Amino acid sequence: MGDDNNVLNTDDYSLLKDFKVEIEAEEGRFCLCFWVYLLDSTAFPTTLITQVDSEINGSAPFLVLNEKKKMTMLPLTFSHKEASDPANTNLWTEVPEVSTENEFPLGQWMHVGCEVSTDSIRLHIDGEVKGEQHLPALLDKETKSNGLRKITILSVTDDNNGVQGYIHNVKVLPSTLSIKDHYAKDPPLQLSINNSSASEIEEESDGVWSIVGGKASCRRIFSLDVVLLNALGQPVDKEAEVVASLVYANDGSPVEKTNDEEAPLLASYDGIEFASYDRPSKLVQGRASFKLKISQLSSKCENRLFCVKFEITKIEGYHFLQAFSHTIRCISRSRNTRTSTIIWKKTSAVHPLNGSQSNGLDDALLELQHTTVHEAKLSPSSKRVRLGGAKMLRMNQPDEECNSSAWTANQVVNGFGSSLDGRPGNFEEAGNSSDSESTEPRQPTLKGVSSGNSVSDLTIFRYCLGGLTERSLLLKEIATTASDEEILEFADKVSLYSGCCHHRHQIKVSKRLIDEGIKAWNLMSQNNHQVQWESVVFEIEEQFMRIACCTTRSLSQQDFEVLRKIAGCRDNLAQENFEKMWCWLYPVAFTLSRDWINRVWKSTSLKWIEGFITKEEAELSLQGPRGLQAPGTFVLRFPISRSWPHPDAGSLIVTYVGRDFALHHRLLSLDYVYSLDKRRMSKVTLQEMLLSEPELSKLGRVVRSH
């Protein structure tokens, strides 16, 4: 156990109903500060805090919330007889008062500062003056008193009446301290969900999260991070554990176990499932990460909605140390069925290495049979949230290799997604092997699925289930021995078995990427183990411009700095550094060689793609002198963290200011654009398609950080 400062302590927090402080006000002057966390209230207006003055027989309201939930502070210059009824707001207008212009937030910590003197009163919220009134000279003269006045400030709320809440760090400030000093010192803590970390979650048009759950063979892992922050939004490192549970969204009651007596919410650790309440997650640097599965379906619970509740273990009853996810509709993987001619079936097979019999996944063969398969179909308005790394939001897109005659567009196609008729149906694999990087599974166009090829089924499964490093090594091995036709067939099978057609493109370009990379390095290195970076920038630029089919636009100094960062080198470039850079640069150059993107890249009058910029530079470019720029402002960039053979390598990302005045990052899938015939492509430019998106309206200007 660490020192006491690193232990989460609740002794500094008290209930609002227990709030009481006695003040000795010299000549009626005092400054009272505190943090308050208010729960939902049943009725407004209501009195939060009352005051008892030594010169007044009785009590009177001090802080109230009116019918619009705006906070009002009343001075200590009126009698209990004048303002003893908090519901009678007409009487309040007859005495000095200050109010906030906006509704007082509930469910979060707010700092309140009450500054009272004989000539003015001020109400501070979060360190800023939100209400001020100067008292008339006549009132000042009548109410001014000599010596000390004893004032008691106390709450009138209880468990059955008024607003419920918590109080933290109550102080009567001396004249040497300001309210802003108190605001910045010792802010309270609050547990929150970092929604930007969410992955494998689909958000429906009504804002409800749609998560696939149910049986073990169908349910999917989804990820959420919980952060412990202070009221200023800064992460706090405390020794504590967070536990997750599944509750009903409408009343917070626990969701029942399944008919098989399985816990409704499961935590996944190293591929093993545990009941979530048996596996809390430790806070590390103020963050706890969860990989969860839901075993209970909404359809089995009268179609009720769920939510995930997170709370600090061993600390009960403190609402600010609890966090609730968005409402969740847990669905089975198969919502609709259709007749199809294919299904995946695992059969006993001969091991390709030693000839032994095995039923394991690595040795399985897949055969096609006539049966009924299930289709997990998304509604046109649904979207998958997938963050981490480049934090992107991907919309459904067909692959460029799909037969265009099998697709009929019923509207102008845009880069983010389209409403399509006759789209290939999604299919479900019999089993639970899914690609962690896959988007919605699609049925690719197969060019022969017989097993008589040089790439074994074991290699196909190793690629589907492996990470990026293993995939890279496999492709390097295959590219040196397999023919172009065998690589195409391998790409089709990986797309089919993984359920992600985006793998196909990275496999298809692998032979050319590897061959040209070897030639480029041999040309630059001249058989040396490493070369000076400055001596090869010209060759790197020449290779890039050749692949990108662009002779009019060269790379800038800032572009080379980004490439050096990707390579991970300084003054000298070794072969391993070159390979890192090449695996990122080649897919980008290949994308820029396409006609539509090539025209955008060549544009110099208005640079739609400024160059190779980082995520941080893109976000900085959308900042204005007073915060974010206007909603709809956007910039285009290539994701720095996506290198071959990642399915998203070479793709474009749109970073933009949303209508919620927050920054968003969306992957721009261009595959479908190039599956259309050239006549349709020539009618609409990429710029026009971007500006036709309701979220995008204005191209931003990129600010480079170096």
C-alpha cells in the first residue's frame, strides 16, 4: 500500500443535509466557498441553504434554486418575515439578490462562492462571477452594523424533502485568499466514463448503444475505460479498484442472471470470462480499462434497456464515485434470417505439417454446405464506434473489389456511407473466431475456393487470427514464393474467413510493396547497414512521387519530419527504420495515385490535403482564439498509426468540429468510390462529396507544429 496521499479517502465529503457553518462577519462582510454535487430534485423552486442571523429572530433563505433551476443568493439584509416562504418568489424581488443566467447543472461537482458585503453581493460559480449587484447607499446605511455579527449557514434538505447532494471543502475565506484560489485548491473527485475509448459498440439513431450479446458463441467483447478525475478535469492517481455491473437503465436495479445461471455481465481477461463483480479493475494513473461481454438479452427481459454501472469497490453510497454508460440494447448476433448456400463448418482434418488428425482451430478445414445462415444487418442510421490509436468512427463501405454490377446505388454516393439496394448480405461464422480489426462482415466475390493452392489453410487461419507483426512476416514469406494468382486467391479467402474485406487490398499490394521496398533500400544503402537521413531524403521523395503518380508536388520539410518520426530514427537511417517508414509511406502513395485523390493532392491553389500531419496538428488547426472553430470545419489527414498490413493503411481521416462543439475523427473509406464506373465518378468530385456531408461545411487551414 502506498502513502496516505495516494489512498482514496471519503472523509472530506459530507451530505448536503449535514451542511452547517458558523460565520463571524465583521460589519456584515464575509466570503463563503464550497463545492456542491446535487442529485436530481423532485420539485422546484426549493431552498438549498438557509441563514440564521444573530440580529434576526428566525431563519431566511440564503441559496435557492428557482423553478428554472437557476441559483439565487439572497443577502442578509431582510427579515424572516419578508422571505420565509421560498416558494413565494414575488417577495424575493423586493430585496437585493443575485442569480445565475444559466441552469445550475445536476450530477456534477460545481464550485460556489458567496461574497457578501454592505455595498455589494456577488455569486461566483467555478471561480467566475455569475451574478453581481451593488447595494443602494440608503440600504447600505440602514443595514450597516458595527462589530461582529454571528451568522449560521445550514442546509434545510433531508431524505424526504428538497434536493439531495454532497458538500466538499467548505471554507470561510480570509481577506488574503481569493475565491479563485479556493476553486483551484483541493477540488473534489468524480468517476467518469471516457466515451472516446469505447470500441465494438454500434450507436443507433436514437442514441442507444447496440451491443451483440447472448450465447457464448455469439456475444462480442466491447471495451470501455473509466477515469477518476478531479472537478477540473485532471486525472488523479489513487489506489482503488473499480467494479462493473449490469443494471436496468430506468431504475438502476440489477439485471437478473440468465436461465443458465450465468452472470449478466462478464469480464474478459486473457480470453477467459469471469463474472464482472468477481473481477474488479485497478485504477492505474487514474484510469481503469474493461473488456466486457453481455450474456443477457434485452428480448429476454421484456425488451428493457440496460446500462453498465461502474463504482469504486469498498466505497458505497457516494454517487460521484459511480458512473453509468449510455443506455444499451443487447441483441443477438442474428436478428434476421435468410436462405443462403454457404455456411462455415469445422471438420476433422489432416495436419498439413505432420499428417496427424486434429479438430483444433488451426487445423480446421472449411467446407461449403446448403443451409440457412443468419444476417447481422445494421440499420442505415447505425454506426460503429471504434476508438483507440487514431480514434476513428467507421461507417459501412463496400470494398473496391466487389463486383459493381451487384450493387445499385439509390442516391449519390459519399465517402462516409451510402444507403444501398442489393448489397451483399452479412453472414455469420459457426464458431467465435472474429478479427479484432474487422468492420461489419461482408461476403466478398470469390475467385475460386478450392483447397488446391500453395497457401495452406493453416497459413490462412494464422493470418486471420494473428496480429500485425505476424501478418507482416507471413506476407513477406508468401510474397517471395507465391504467384500473383495465388496471392489474389489468398486475399479472397482471408477476406471471407475473417469477415473483413478490407484485408484484401493490403494483401494484393504486398508483393509489389515488398519488391519495390527492397529495391529502394538497396539503391539508397549501397550495401551499408545504415545511411545518413539527410543523404536519402531526395531518393525517398523520388520514390514517393513515382508511386503517387505526381510530378508537380514534392514533400515539404514538415512531411520529412513526420516520416522520420514514423521511422523512429534521428541522424542515421537503418534498414529496420526504413521498413517502418516504407510500410506507412507506400500505402499512402498508392492511395494518392488514384485519379480522384490524385487531383486533390495536386491542387496547389487550395490544399485539401496539406501533407503528412499528426492527429495533434489536426486538432490544433481546428482551434480558434476562443476555443474550437465553427461546427463543420474540417481537415484531411492520413492516420500516422496505420501501417501495412493494417486494413486501414493508406486511408484518409476527416478531423472535424461537430455540432456538439467537440472534435471528431472519422475514417473516410474510398473503396466504394472506385468500384463505380468512371462515368459516374466524373460527375461528382471528392470535394463535392465531402461538402455534401451534413457534418462538414468548411475546409480548415492546417497549422504545422514544426
